[in-house]
Amino acid sequence: MAILENIRKRTTVLILIIGMALFAFVISGVFTGNDFGGGKIGSVIAEVNGESITREDFTQKLEQAQRQFGPNFSSTQLVNRVYDQEVRSALFNQQFEKLGIDVESDQIVDFIRNTGYAQDPSFQDENGVFNPQVFKTTIADWRETNPMLYDNWLQIERSIMQSAKEQIYLNLIRAGSGATLAEGQFDYRLANDKVDMEYVRVPYTSIADSTVQVSKEEIAAYIKEHEKDFEQEKARDIRFVFFEEKPSSDDENSVRSAVTELLGNTLEYAEERDATDTILGFRETKDIAAFLDRNSDAKFDTIYKARKDLPAIVADSILTLTTGQVYGPYRDGDYFKISRVVDRKNEGSVKASHILITYEGATRANPEIKRTKEEAEEEANRLLAEAKKDDTDFPGLARDNSDGPSAPRGGDLGYFQEGIMADAFNDFCFQNPVGTIGLVETEFGFHVIKVDDKEDVVQVATLSRAIEPSEETVNTLFTEATKFEMAVTDAEAEAFADIARESSFVVRPVNKIKEMDENLPGLSSQRSIVQWAFNDDTKVGDIKRFDLTNGYAVVQLTKKFKKGVMAVEDASATALPKIRKDKKAAQIMSKASVTALEDFATNHGVTVSTATAVTRKTPTIPGAGREPFVVGKAFNLGENQASDLIKGETGVFMIKVTKKEEGAALSNFSTFANTLTTQNRNAVNNQVYNALKEGADIEDNRATFY
């Protein structure tokens, strides 16, 4: 009572404290930009040139995508797919608004006419033809009687309108993407003007990399001059040790022993009757289905199986068994199995080929076939006589004459069991020996049949047990992972690999992970690890253990890469070879004061080589590789004229043109201009979008939410 009285006395104070706490919470939300405070990050998935893609709209489209694609895509794949679609729509819509591109209702009908929706019976007249008036009436009816279907159509219509506007926009660009006759002529000359030359190449590999010193300042200067080549996205490097939850050798032996014990009979004491019963094992049990229900991971499959339907590793062995015999235990993938032959049908599977001659009115006949039944029978008898000749190529005869879908395969129908084919076809195949050729009639037409092969089929009962890690194995794995995590957490960051090596654990690095990546080599889909690596609170050197579906991963963040131009250390691997190449070229060229190819070759211990029929379209020099700059120089020289030293892709060159040949004179270059026009217009779709995206200011917040 005394406590309650004290609370009553301080009611005003408590209200004030609670109010201040709530106010502080709200203010905190405002300044931190979370959902509660209505901040931008909390409600916006992305901004495209200042235009927001809201979280609410994005979520709705993501849910639609999930319903559409189901389990075929992972959550992250769907997020990325919807994001790309939304960014594309935003970029194009901004262009539509600038240019005043829009689609009227009549234009929508025209676009629908050329889509798959025109095949919807709801939009067709009594003749099965798309009818604009029927379409409009149907949509109006849905609006009144089926709001859900109408809303779904509105979403489809918006998509159609978007596609229509994109088509208009891209067509405008395509209209200006042609090629002139002069451009066609130039393209022709690039491919058909040829040059022969002698050349000397001093390869850059003739100077050892170790003799060319490159300073950090030189790398920095090179990066500054070529910043665009060294731009990078935000990325992370990690390394991990994976503790995979898999069966030990003891687990495998245990499952094998358990399966083996089920083969024989066992004795079971019944206390209520004071008697000992014999429990029949798999070898002798009479009720196979019930036995497998109790003891196997797979039920009894009563279907008879041919060789191709049995596990390849044991098919031959099982087919040699007689009824009642067993084979095993044997390993098949992640299972130990014992198979018992329950029944056998000799020659229960037939391999046959046929030539089908059908006629107008036969079941599934090609409507283009107009022959009568009598004409079909006459043709079939002619082919039968041809097929029975000793030197006849039956597959070739079938390919040339059969009306059946198996014609491209030479009439081969593969193996089949009784009851699969039409009755007359079935009876002929199973009642005649291999090699028999005959004629039968079915509802499909007349068949010239050849029995190619026969094989036995067996009914097999298989006792199967999965090989899984035992509880002891799982506990041991958990202990190992925990011990390793504790050891590396307490040690210096650099000790991760050394500690792993001491315990014979494999350290696997994964470099340049992107913020929206999902799959990690060696771990498959692990979005949680990627999110942890990009968390602002995760520092380089931090370590965390992740519980995976098939084990544990102890992960260390080893490096962070900021968006922008690479640091010198990160760019060195790319920049060093290029800087060295420039220095080697300067070194080679500074030592050469020659004007003749032979002297240049002698001075550097190389030989004079030749190249013939080189073109600018494919500027490859035999023995040197692709050298566009060197080939371009050659076309600027006259016959028998030698060049100065040229810095090429693979070495320093000196060349001498020995012959120049222009392509054959043409009166018109329209064919080449048309080809260039087609190429240019085909490239519009991707190039336009990529150009818009590259020039846009896009703020991507996906990783905040997914």
C-alpha cells in the first residue's frame, strides 16, 4: 500500500518523464532517418536523378514478382530484377516527359493487337479474331463485376503502355542510326584493302620485369591520368573456414551395418506370450511393401525397370539376378542400398523403329497431308517391300518418308514396355523376334515396323538408408568451429591463416564482394555474410561465426574498398604491367638509332618476319597478335617505305610495306551501308539504356533493406 501511495504522489513526474522519453525517441528517428522518423533512407529504395523509388511501391512490385516467378528465383535475385526494372522505367520515363512521348487509348489497342494478349479468348469475336470493341467491353465488364481481375489488368496495361512508349522512343533513335554510302564504302575498304609487309618485333618480354623499377609515385601519377580505368564499386574482401556438416567414415560404416543387419531374420521375444518370434528380414520377407515402409527411406516401387532405369553402377549386376535374389549393400550417391529382384519379365522391353504413313482424317495427322487412306496403304506396302531388302538403310528410309515425329531420328522410338503403344503396334513388337519387319494399321495410319532389340525388365525392391552425420559428428563439428572461432578472435587479425593451418583447416578467400551479391564461392547463397561484411560496424579484421544449413563458417573481413578511384595498392596489379610496358618501350627505342629492318633485328637478336594480306578490319599480325596501331601505320606508308620505331601492344616494331592492294572496285556500296545500319539499330536497345544509366545520378539503398 505504501508503494502504491508513493506512485500516486509522483504521477505528474512520471508522465513528464515518459513524455520526454517518447519525444526523444521521435526526435532520434528524425535525425537518424529511420522509418519512424520518416527519413529518406527509411522510405526510399533508390533515387534516379532526384526521382524517388519508394519502398512501398518497390515492395508491391516485389510481391508481384514473387507470385510470378515463385521459387525459380531467390529473394535477392528478385530484388535485383525488380530494381533494374524500376531504374530502367524511371530513366525512360524522364526521357518521355522531356520529349512529350505518350500513348493514347487507341494506340494501346493497336499495341495489344500485336502482343500475346490478342490471343486471349476474352478479347476475341466469334471467329476467334481479336476485336477492339470486344476488348473494351470485356475490360468495362471486369471493372463492374470482377475488381480483382480488373486491377490485375490495369497492371498489365501499365506494362504495355511502358513498352509502347519505349518502342516509340527507341524507334526515334533508330531512325537516326543509319549509315551513309560513304560509311559503307569505308567499311568495305577496312575489310578488303590489304597490305603485305616485313616487320621486326622486339617483344617487351625480352626485358625482365625485375629490371624495370616502378615507384609508388609513378603508379599514382598513372592512375591520375587514367582515372576512368581505375574506378571501382564499393566492395569487400573476406576469408573463411567452412566446417561442413557431413557424415564421417564411422557414420558411413554405421549406416552400412544397419542396412546389412536388415537382410537376415531376427528373433524377438514377446513377453505377453512368453515366446520368441522370428522376424523375417529383407531377404525372406513376404510383405515387401510393409517391410520397406518400416525400414527404408524409399517405398516399394512396383514399376518394372529396364537397364536404363536402374542405377548405372549396379544395373548389370541386378539384371543377372534371379527372382528372390538380392544385391548389396552398395552405395548409390548419399545412400546405402540393397536391391531384391521381386519379379522378372523376359524380353519385357522392346526397341523398335517405324515409318508412319498417315492420311487425311487420321488421328493427329498433319493437316497438310491430303492423301487418302487407300493411297497411304499403297505407299506403306511399297516402303515395306523396300525395307525388307537386305541392303536397305531403314533409318534413312524413315528419315526420307515417315510422317511421324521420330523421322529425324530415323524412326527410332527407343525402348518401351507393354501397354505404351497402340494395341496393334504393341502386339507386333512383343510377338515377333528381333529383326522382324512388318506392317500394321493403327488410328494414326500405317506403320512399317522394325523390331530392333529386346531386353528383360525386372521388378526391384530396394532397401535404402540415407548416409547422414550422426549426432556425435554434428556435436564434434560444432566444438571444432567454436574452438577455432575463439582462437582466432583472441589472436591478432593476421593469425587467422596460421591458426587454421595448425589445425589443418582450409582458408578460402573471396575477393571484391559487391554490396548486393548473394552467392559466395564455396558457400553458395549466403546473403547474411555479405550484409555483415558491409555493415558499418564491421571493421577490417573482425571475425564472426555463421550457422549455415549444412555446417558453420568462421568468417573474417580482410579489406574494404570505397566507391571511387582505386588506391595505389589496389590498382598496382593492373597499373604495373602497363607502366612497365611503357618503360620497356622507351628503353628499347632509346637504344635504337637504325633506319633498316635488318640492323634493328641484328641489334636485338631477332629476325625479320613477314605478314601478308593484313586488313584494318582484322589487324592481326601473324606471330605477333592483334596490333591495330602498327597495322594502321602500315596503311599510311607507301610501297617499299619503312617506318620509324612503333610502340605496339606486344613489343616495339619496325615495318616495311612490300605490297599494297586495294579491294575490287564496286559501283555501289549500299549493301555495306545497309549492313552497318542494321548493326547500329540492333545495338540501340542496350546502348541507349546503358548511356542513360551511365549519365544518371543514381543513389542505391537496396542493401539497407535486403
